[in-house]
Amino acid sequence: MSRWAWAEVSASAIAHNVRTLADLAAPAQVWAVVKADGYGHGAVLAARAAQAGGAHGLCVALVQEGVQLREAGVQGPILVLSEQPSTQTTMAIAAGLQLTVYSADGLAAIAAAGAHDHPVHLKIDTGMRRVGATGHETVALAQAIVASPATRLEGVFTHLAVADEPQNPFTGQQLARFDEALARLAAAGVQPPLVHAANSAGALAHPRARYGMVRVGIAIYGISPGPGVDHLCTDLRPALSLHARVSHVKRVGAGERISYGLRHTFAADATVATLPLGYADGVPRRLHAVGGTVLLGGGHRPIVGVVTMDQLMVDCGDDPVQVGDDAVLIGSQGGHTITAGDWAERLDTIAYEIVCGISARVERRAT
Ligand SMILES: Cc1ncc(COP(=O)(O)O)c(C=O)c1O
């Protein structure tokens, strides 16, 4: 053990989650989104587990992420979800990565890199306003992809902005715009093998968004995309837990203060345990100020004082605690559970940011 802090990642939980999503979305194919190092879970582990669970393909954000999977021996379709610098195109083609296109420049870069019959997915912006071809560009670009010997139109897709709010009518509007675009493409004689729109929340909450494939990220890690769809995630299993061992124990007196800024004052004498994890590991500095706890000795212990770069402190009251005791920051102990979603709620963010924020220096142990 290199340090007393680590994350455990369950490949079987990811495989289970993919199977669950595949059953739900069938006959649509499931493509597992493993960008950002598998949302902090480890990209190679996540990719292999997703494939074991029946994922048909994988999605990444960066060419380098796809190359990393290939170098680890991961086979099968891998889609890069947005256009990348043209300097990356040769590498992407050599690695057999399917590419997203939504501009004439993006298409030209693939041809210039010497591709032949390379599978590309045309992305259409239906309201996310991030990337994607818009209305009038779509048919011309699709026809150019079809006409070019460098490329083959493998898919057409869009991305949903509010799928995690099932009552929000905007998803219906996006899907209507997408259907119109598909109809215009069909009228122009363009019929892509794959049509896709749904992220996790789309796949879970909007059957109409499933089309021929779904691109599921957060849900394969057993994490709900947001409170509005929590009730649809009860069959999913969280794949990651975050652990530490107590590295130091001391007694403090009532009235004493602790950590940078001395922002916490002890109301009573207490035993304080130090855990060797901090904000450089992805534990937000202000978790102490929003009621953050860790599980130690079978119960919740409040984090006291600001979280420092490498260490944090918890108040154990008068309970016994020793150096080497196991603490759980995300996960379960003694019948209690803390989820990434709990942190997110306290910190007014989303669980995605929590798990992606667990930094590279936290060893991931496959379980
Ligand atoms: C284009 C695209 N598709 C799918 C996903 C997966 O989203 P989720 O993790 O909500 O399933 C993402 C993630 O941000 C994305 O950018």
C-alpha cells in the first residue's frame, strides 16, 4: 500500500449496470461513455467491464483517451464525441476511432489525413448550443460525408440538455427538431445505420430518445444523472468507493480551533482523527462548511476545519479511534452510506464533478 487513501472500483457493478441499461434500452445498442478516465473510475477497467456487460461500443472525449484504450488492448467501436484538433486526426484514424463531424473543416481534416471509408457520426445541434451542425448545414454536410471516399456515414446524433428533468418540455422540442433533421436527411436519400440522442437520463426517462443506440455515462457507474431521475436508478449499483485510514489521533479541548483559518471551534473536548486525503485528491476544501461527514467507527463523523491539500480532520467526540482505523468517504460502513450524490447535493454541484474530481494520485483498486 503506497498510501493510506485509495478508491475501490467494482468492475462487476459496472457490468451489472450496463446489463440493466441494455435490458431497458433494447433493442437500442448501449455505448458506454468512458471519457475523463471513466468518470474517475479508470477508463480501461470501465471499458472492459462495460463490454463484459454487453456494451456494443465505447465513447471518449479525446483522441488520446481512445488511443489509451487501444494501447491497453480494448477492441470494438470507439467514438470520439466531438471534433478534435486536426493534428490528432492521423492518430485517431490509425487507432480505428470513429470520429464526430459537424463542420466542413472537420470533414476536410479527415480527408487530408488520408482516411479511406472511415466511419464518422454527424452531430446535429438541436438546442444544447455547444457543438453540432445546425439546421441548414446538416443535409449538405451529410451529403459531403457520403460523397467523400475518405468517410462513411456511420451515425447521426444529437445531445440532450435537460433529459434529467423528465417534466421539462425542452427534451421533446429537441427530439422533434432531431426528427425533422432525420426526415430532411431521409428525403435527401441519407439514411445512417445508427441514430442516437440519449445520454443516461435520456435512456432512463425518455423511451422516445433511445433510437438505435444510447450513449450512457454516469449511469454505468451506478450514479443517478440527477435528483429528477433518482427513482429510475434503483437497480443501479455504485461502482466506486473512496477510503482512507486514520493517520493520526489527538485529543483537543473545548474552545480550541483547527485547520487553516482556524474556522472551527470545538464546543466540547473531543478526539480528532486525521485522514490523509485532501483537496488535491478531490475532496472539496469547503466540504467541512456544508455538513460533510465521513464514516468512521460505524457512524457519521463531521469533517472539522477546512479540508487541506493532503489531509482532513474529523470529530470523533469521545468515541475510541486509533491510527489505522478504516474510514469511508464515499461508500458504506456500519449500515450507513455516503454517495457522490450526497456530496454533490451539499456542494450544489452534480455527482459527475465529484467522481471526475478524484485525482490521479488516488490509487484505483479493482474489486
Ligand atoms: C455527447 C455526449 N453523449 C453522452 C454523454 C453521457 O452523458 P451521461 O454521463 O449523462 O450519460 C456525454 C457526457 O457528458 C456527452 O458529452
